[in-house]
Amino acid sequence: MRRVPAEWERQRCVLMSFPHEETDWAKEDLNAALSPFIRIAQAIAYKEAVYIICKAKEKIASMFCSTRNMTFIEIPTNDTWIRDYGYISIKENDETRLLDFTFDGWGGKFDAALDNSVNTLLHQKGYMGITPLEHIDFVLEGGSIESDGQGTILTTSQCLCNPNRNGGLSKAEVESHLEKYLGTKRVLWLDYGYLAGDDTDSHIDTLARFTDEETIAYVKCEDPEDEHYHALSAMEEQLKTFKQENGDPYRLVPLPMCEAKYNKEGERLPATYANFLITNDAFVFPTYSDSRNDKKAENIFRELFPEKEIIPVNCLKLIEEGGSLHCSTMQVAY
């Protein structure tokens, strides 16, 4: 019997992949790009192991005041978004297995050959010990699925049924694959919702997230003049129709919409507070230099996770490259 552990279940470590001179991050000051990655790693290492994949481990290690709970591993990469090419952990008969799905650069948008080899190399180097690794010829990104730990997967049809993933499968065909590989018992499909500037074709971890088995936090747009208003309002209405396995409605917690952020070309960036990370003892969430909504999101998260250390990290530099905090991390289950 397989299942995908919920993010709030006990974790062995968190994987990160740092930018280097041969990534898109090198177009400007690489040190400025590294800053949010360093802060995220420090927040996780507060009480949990962090495995940092990088090009030059001595150089990266020297940027930290303390490297407690950190391991630096040299493996070639194309990009930093390890949420989408890192292991997906499953439990099979209470034992952890690591799944290595195919990563195609978000539907062939970017080169992903090196990223697609990371899981194999990391396992060959012995960092995962004797935990079994299973290679799967099916495109699936970690940021495209949310698990409640009990067999329910929350996802979007725009991503998993997209023709640029697996040739464009029907919902029924995708569900069959998720049942086979992840042990999924049911899938909650969101058919609405998007963020401008998002290269992932509406990953669920930018839109709506489980915070426990009964609760979904989601991005809400309250400005009728905002380009996201109609799509996110439709998403909210669909979320209201979703039921827990016992038939009860979910507790829905709206997250504020970050004020519009733009890159130097004037293109809107996909800034979202839904891109948070739950670790063993901390809750790490992105901020975007938005004095009103950053604080509003923090207050919501403090209510949702009163037992955890709440750690904000400014991710404005991350979002300039199209991703945020959750995208740059991947937890490995015990």
C-alpha cells in the first residue's frame, strides 16, 4: 500500500539546489541571487538537515556563518527549482521509497538534462543510504501535486493534463498513473486559477495548499480590476465544492494576493504566499517587500501553525526568476 506523506509529517532532510555561473541567475549579480537561498537554508537548518546541491561546495559553504545541519554536494544542474525534479517520497508498507519521475523542463520550455540526472547521482553518492530509488518513465513535477497524507491528491488540470506533459492525458488516465505510482485514492482537480508570469502551467503549490487533513489555504484576489480576479474567484468557488473523504467540506483559509511585482521588462511576476514550506519544527514562508500583505500572511500562518517557529524570507529575488520558496526546496520523508 503506497501513499505520499503530507508535508507536515516527519522529514529526514530538505534538498536545495543553489544557483551558479552557468544558470540564468548569472545574468546579474550571482551573490545577490544566492542571498535568498542562503536565508532559506539557514531557516531550515534551524532544526533540520539540509542537503545543498551546488557547483563549488567550498565556495558556497564559506558564505554561511554556520554550516550546522548542512551538507554540501557537488552535482551539475541546469537550474535551482528542485521541488520539480527532486525525489518524490512515498511510504510503502510504512517504509520510505524515493521516486524519480521524468522532468522535462516544464513541458520542454527549458533545458533539463542535468536536472533530470540529479536524483540518480545523489543516490549513487550514497546520501540517501539504502532507501530504495525507483525510476519512472512519466513526467511529474513535485510542485504540481499536494498530498494530505491519506491518499488524496490536490492538483490542476492545466498542468497534469497539458499536452506538453505525457502527450496530454485525460483526467482518468492521469488518475490511473497516480494510483499506480503514488497509491492515490482520489484526486481533487482544480480547473481554474493561474498567476501571471508562471512558467509551470499552474502548479498547485502556487495556488492552493493543504495545511492539515481538513484545511486548504489558497490565494484569493479581492480586486476586480486585477487580471487574476476572475480566474482566482472561479478557483475559490470550485474549492468550496470539494469534500473531505468523510464528506465534510474543507476549511478554506484565504491568503492575500501580493501587490503586483514586475521585472525590469515590465512583466508581472508570480508572487504568491502559497509557496511556503513546512519543516519538522519551523514554517518558512516567502515575503515580497509588501508591507501590508507580508504581515497579513504572517498573521494567518501564525494562527495555522501555532506550534512552529514562523520564519519569513524575502523572496523577491527568487520570484524574478519565476519561482519562490517552496519551488527551491524538496523534503525527503523519514
